[in-house]
Amino acid sequence: MFTLLMLTVATVHFTSIHSLIAGQYNQQIALDLKSAQYVIQLKHSHNDSLSEIADELLNTHQWSRVVITELSSGKTAEKRQLVNFNNVPTWFVRLGLFEQRSISRPLNSKLFPAMEISVVIEPVAPYQQLWHSWARFIFLMLAFFLLTTGCFCYLIQRPLKPLTTIISQSKQLMNNQFGPPFPLPTTADLKTVVKVINHLTTQLEINFKVQAKEAVKLKEEAYRDPVSGLGNRNFYVSQLNSWLANSARGGLAILKTSLIDDCYRLQGFGEGDKLVKEIAGRLNEAIILSDITLARLSFDEFALLAPTVTEDKLQSVAESMKTVVETAHEIFLPEAILSVQVGLLINTTPSDASTLLTQLDNALTKAALNPQNPIALIDEHAPHSILGKQQWKQLLLEAIDNDYFVYQFQPVSLMTNGIYQYEVFTAIKKAQQVYTASEFLGAIEDLDVGSLFDRHVIAQLINRLNANPQLGPLAINITNSSVKDPAFIRWLSKILEKNQILADRLFFELPEESFVRSPDSTGLLCSAIRFYKFRFGVDNYGRHFKSLDYLKEFRPDYVKIDFAYTNQLNDRIRASVLSSISRTAYSLNIMTIATRVETQTQLDRLSELFVSGFQGFIIEQQCMEREAAASYI
């Protein structure tokens, strides 16, 4: 409002000054023309020529052109000159506040013949007067505005100065740094705020020290939809971010139906909740894919994330999702008009969660345009196409026959005892093209040939361990299809029996999905590993909501926390959930290992959250530095 007032004053002042100068300008023109008559009279009495008279007039006036015509003889004199707007900016002149004037006047006198004078007058003086007056006024206004604003800021900030201290201490509280109670400020209004903060600090400190039995409840509140039992939007976005940080290759699907709203509206909340649970349960049963994430995004939307899935498989999943809703429609509300849309997206390039969700919404819009077949696929334009499942299988078989596999060993460091293990990352290198495991695992899982891949990798690495006693310990990932393959379990048992000497140098990592979805076959595999004194761990720990149950049953040696929980540790909810699931494993004497640890800040923060081991870029750097120092010595 103060700024608006200043602008109003400036506008009124400018308008009044402009009007005043314009009036003076018109008066000055009349005076100049009158003085011109006297000059002509004087010069004519001295017998000066018309050209000399015109020069005199241009020298004494700010005219750009003057024409003097002697009517009786027809003689004419014309003179021009360039008029400069000194000390006035060009942009100000271009505003056109004053017009150039062209005037013609007859001059009649008994002292000289009848003449006519025509002049073109440039508004130099008005522009100079208006510019200098306006510049002085603006300078004074700015000075007054800055002075007044400074006074306002001082008067506002002074009583709120204690708030700065409160904010600083509150930031420490957000990082779970609990200190002594805040001293009460003198400001009456802030006393209540500080009392509330002190009370909350005490409560938070108590809650922070609760036992691991609260972990499931906290996790469900943060990432679980209470009606469907699936993950909520926060959980889905966190899984998207984790997936995008790894490979970003795969498919996404979103389902939307008006049936849910109709059921709530026509049959009440009880039946509506039953319908949501029915759809969620049937979706879990109908979608037969490995390593999927299913979530309820909103009131009437369900979303799916399927890493490395192919377009054909995603289309099949969409049909299954549509069938689930149609079946629920017949059971719960057959009299209602069914509206269901499924949007699909194949992603092959790095992106972000927000962009992908927007593309899914676009796919839903496209699907709604075709009620007869309400399934729409948006295929993101990628610089390289994704190979089909059979092509991946052929590449895998060729790699096994010709040993195209390359291995990278990433260290896992403990807080106190140095290197715990090296996780093996496998890739296929054919010619100059490298295919990482995240690119082809989805295809070979669908074709149930993961055991061929696992057998080759395990055999190769066991040979390396036997040939090099300094190598290891190594941790090998087992695919979900291998876990469910009895022939693979028998083969692995024989290999472990022959190589029991490697029990301290070889670990096996099983995906958490295997423990949750295939507990029987996973139990057989774990028993075989335990029988020969080898050790095993859980990969992607925390991705499924039944984590605590299988931990108590299988008692793995370690768990590797899913990347969705180890990034963005400044998020209070994520940090609390991470601390809770870590305490759960800690209470069962299971080592917790944080993956994708990239910075020292992240490492320090994780050290405070019941995490025993670390894996990632920062750990690799530290190991390289230690090796370089040792070789130098």
C-alpha cells in the first residue's frame, strides 16, 4: 500500500508538471513568433538579406527549420539546423510527451514589405525542464522510500528478534538434535510458542527412543494407504525415485475408475471400503510380475511400477487390471455404468517422478477418449530402443557361451571392522556395447532363465576365489526365478558342498520379494546356504510391508536397506522410518547396510540411525585412498 501511495503521488506530480510545462511551451512559441517580427523589422531596416535574417532567427531560437517569403517579390529564404536534446535521454524523448510544432504566420508592417514566416519548432526546452524536474523528484522519492522502508523493517523485526533464535533451534530439532529447553523470550506472544516447542521437544525425544516394535505402525502411517493396504502416493513416489536413480528402464501403469465413487455415494462408506480392498487384493493376485510396486495414488486411482518390463507384458498387465475392475463391478454395483481407464508408459531415459506422473495423467486422458478400448500407451521417445525378451535371452545365452561377462566389485564398509564384503555387479560386454544387469534382468526373469545367468556367475566367481586367496569376500545376487527353481537349489547345494572352504569369503543376496512372495522355496535355499556355513542377506530391505515377519523367521546375516530410504535424509518422515526399520533389524542382531551412500554428509547422518555398514561412491573413494596410501608406504 505504501508503494502504491508513492506511485500515485509520483503520477500526480508528473501529470501536473507536464501540464504546466506544456502551457509555458505554448506561451513561449507565441513570444518567439512575436520577437521574430521585431528581428525581421530590425534587420530589414539595416538592409539585410532574407538569408541573413533566417540565419539570425535560427541562431536565437530552437527551431529546426525556418522559411521567410517576401510576398510582393516572391523571394524566399530557407534555413535548417540540427537541434540537440542535451542532457535528456533518448528514450525519454521517444515517449512523445511534447510534439514538434509547424507554424506559418503572415507579417504585415508599414516598415517592410508583407512577408510570411514558416517555422518548425523542436520542444527542446520543455523536455529539458520536464526531465530535470522529474529526475530530482524521483531521487527524492527513492530516498524517502528507502528511508521509510528501512524504518518499517526495523520496527517490524525488533519485536520478532527472538523468533530468529527459535527458528535456529527449531532446525536443530528437525535434525533430531535434542538440547535443553529454550529460554522464554520477553515478547508475550512468543512465550506461548516457545512453551509449545519445549513441550514438543520433550515428547519427540521420548518418542525417538521407543523400541523397534513401533516400526511397522510408523511405516504404515508414512507410506501405506489405510483402506487398501497398498502403498500410498508417498511410497510410490519414493519407489519411482529409487528406480530412476538405478536404471529408469521399465513400465508404469495407472488405473482410474468411477466405480469407487459410485459405490461410496450409493452404498455408503462401509461398502466403498470393501470395494477398494477387493480391487487391491485382486490386483495383487492378477498381476504376475517380479519386483513390482503397486500403490493407491488417490481416491479412485491405482498405480503400478514394473522395472524392465516390456511393452507386450505391460499391455497384458493393463488388460488384467481392467478385468479386475470389471469383475468388482459385477459383484458390488452391477447396476451402475462402469467407467474405467488404464494409462501406460514405457520409460527408457532418465527422468523425474513429477514428469512421469504427468505423462501417466496424459495417458489416462487419452484412454478416456476411447471407451470401447480404454487402454492407452504413451511410449517415450528414446535414443536407443529396448531389446525384446527373446533378444535379451539370445544375448544372455551368447554371453554365457562366450563369457562376455564383466564384473565390478563394490566394497561394503563397517563402522569399526573395515571391509565386510564386496558386492558383485555383473554386466555383459559385447564389442564396445555394455549392458548392465538392470537392463536385462526383467526379461530373463519373465522367461524364467535367471538360473542360467546365476549358475554361470556363481561358477565363475567361485573359480576366481579358489584361484586368488586374496580376493573377497564377495556377495553375489540371486535372481527371484532362481530362488523358485528346485533344480537351481540342488545345483547350488552341490557347489557349496564342494567349496565349503569358501564359506567365509562368499555371501549370497536374495531379493526381499522372494522372502515375502515365495517363503517356501526361499526357506529351502536359505537352509542349504546355512547348512554349509555360508551366509546370506536381504537386498532391497524395506520395500515390502511384511518385512518384520520374514526377518524373525529367516534371520539373515544382514539386510541392505532399499535406496528409497537412504536418500533425502533431511525428510523427517523418511529418516524416522529408516531409523525404525534399522532398529528392527538391530533388535534381531541382524546387520543393517545402507546402499547408495554418495556423500560424507549422508554417511555421517546414517551413522546415527542404527546403520552398521555402508556401500556407495564415498566408500569406494575411501578404499581407493587407503590403498593408494598403503602402496606409497
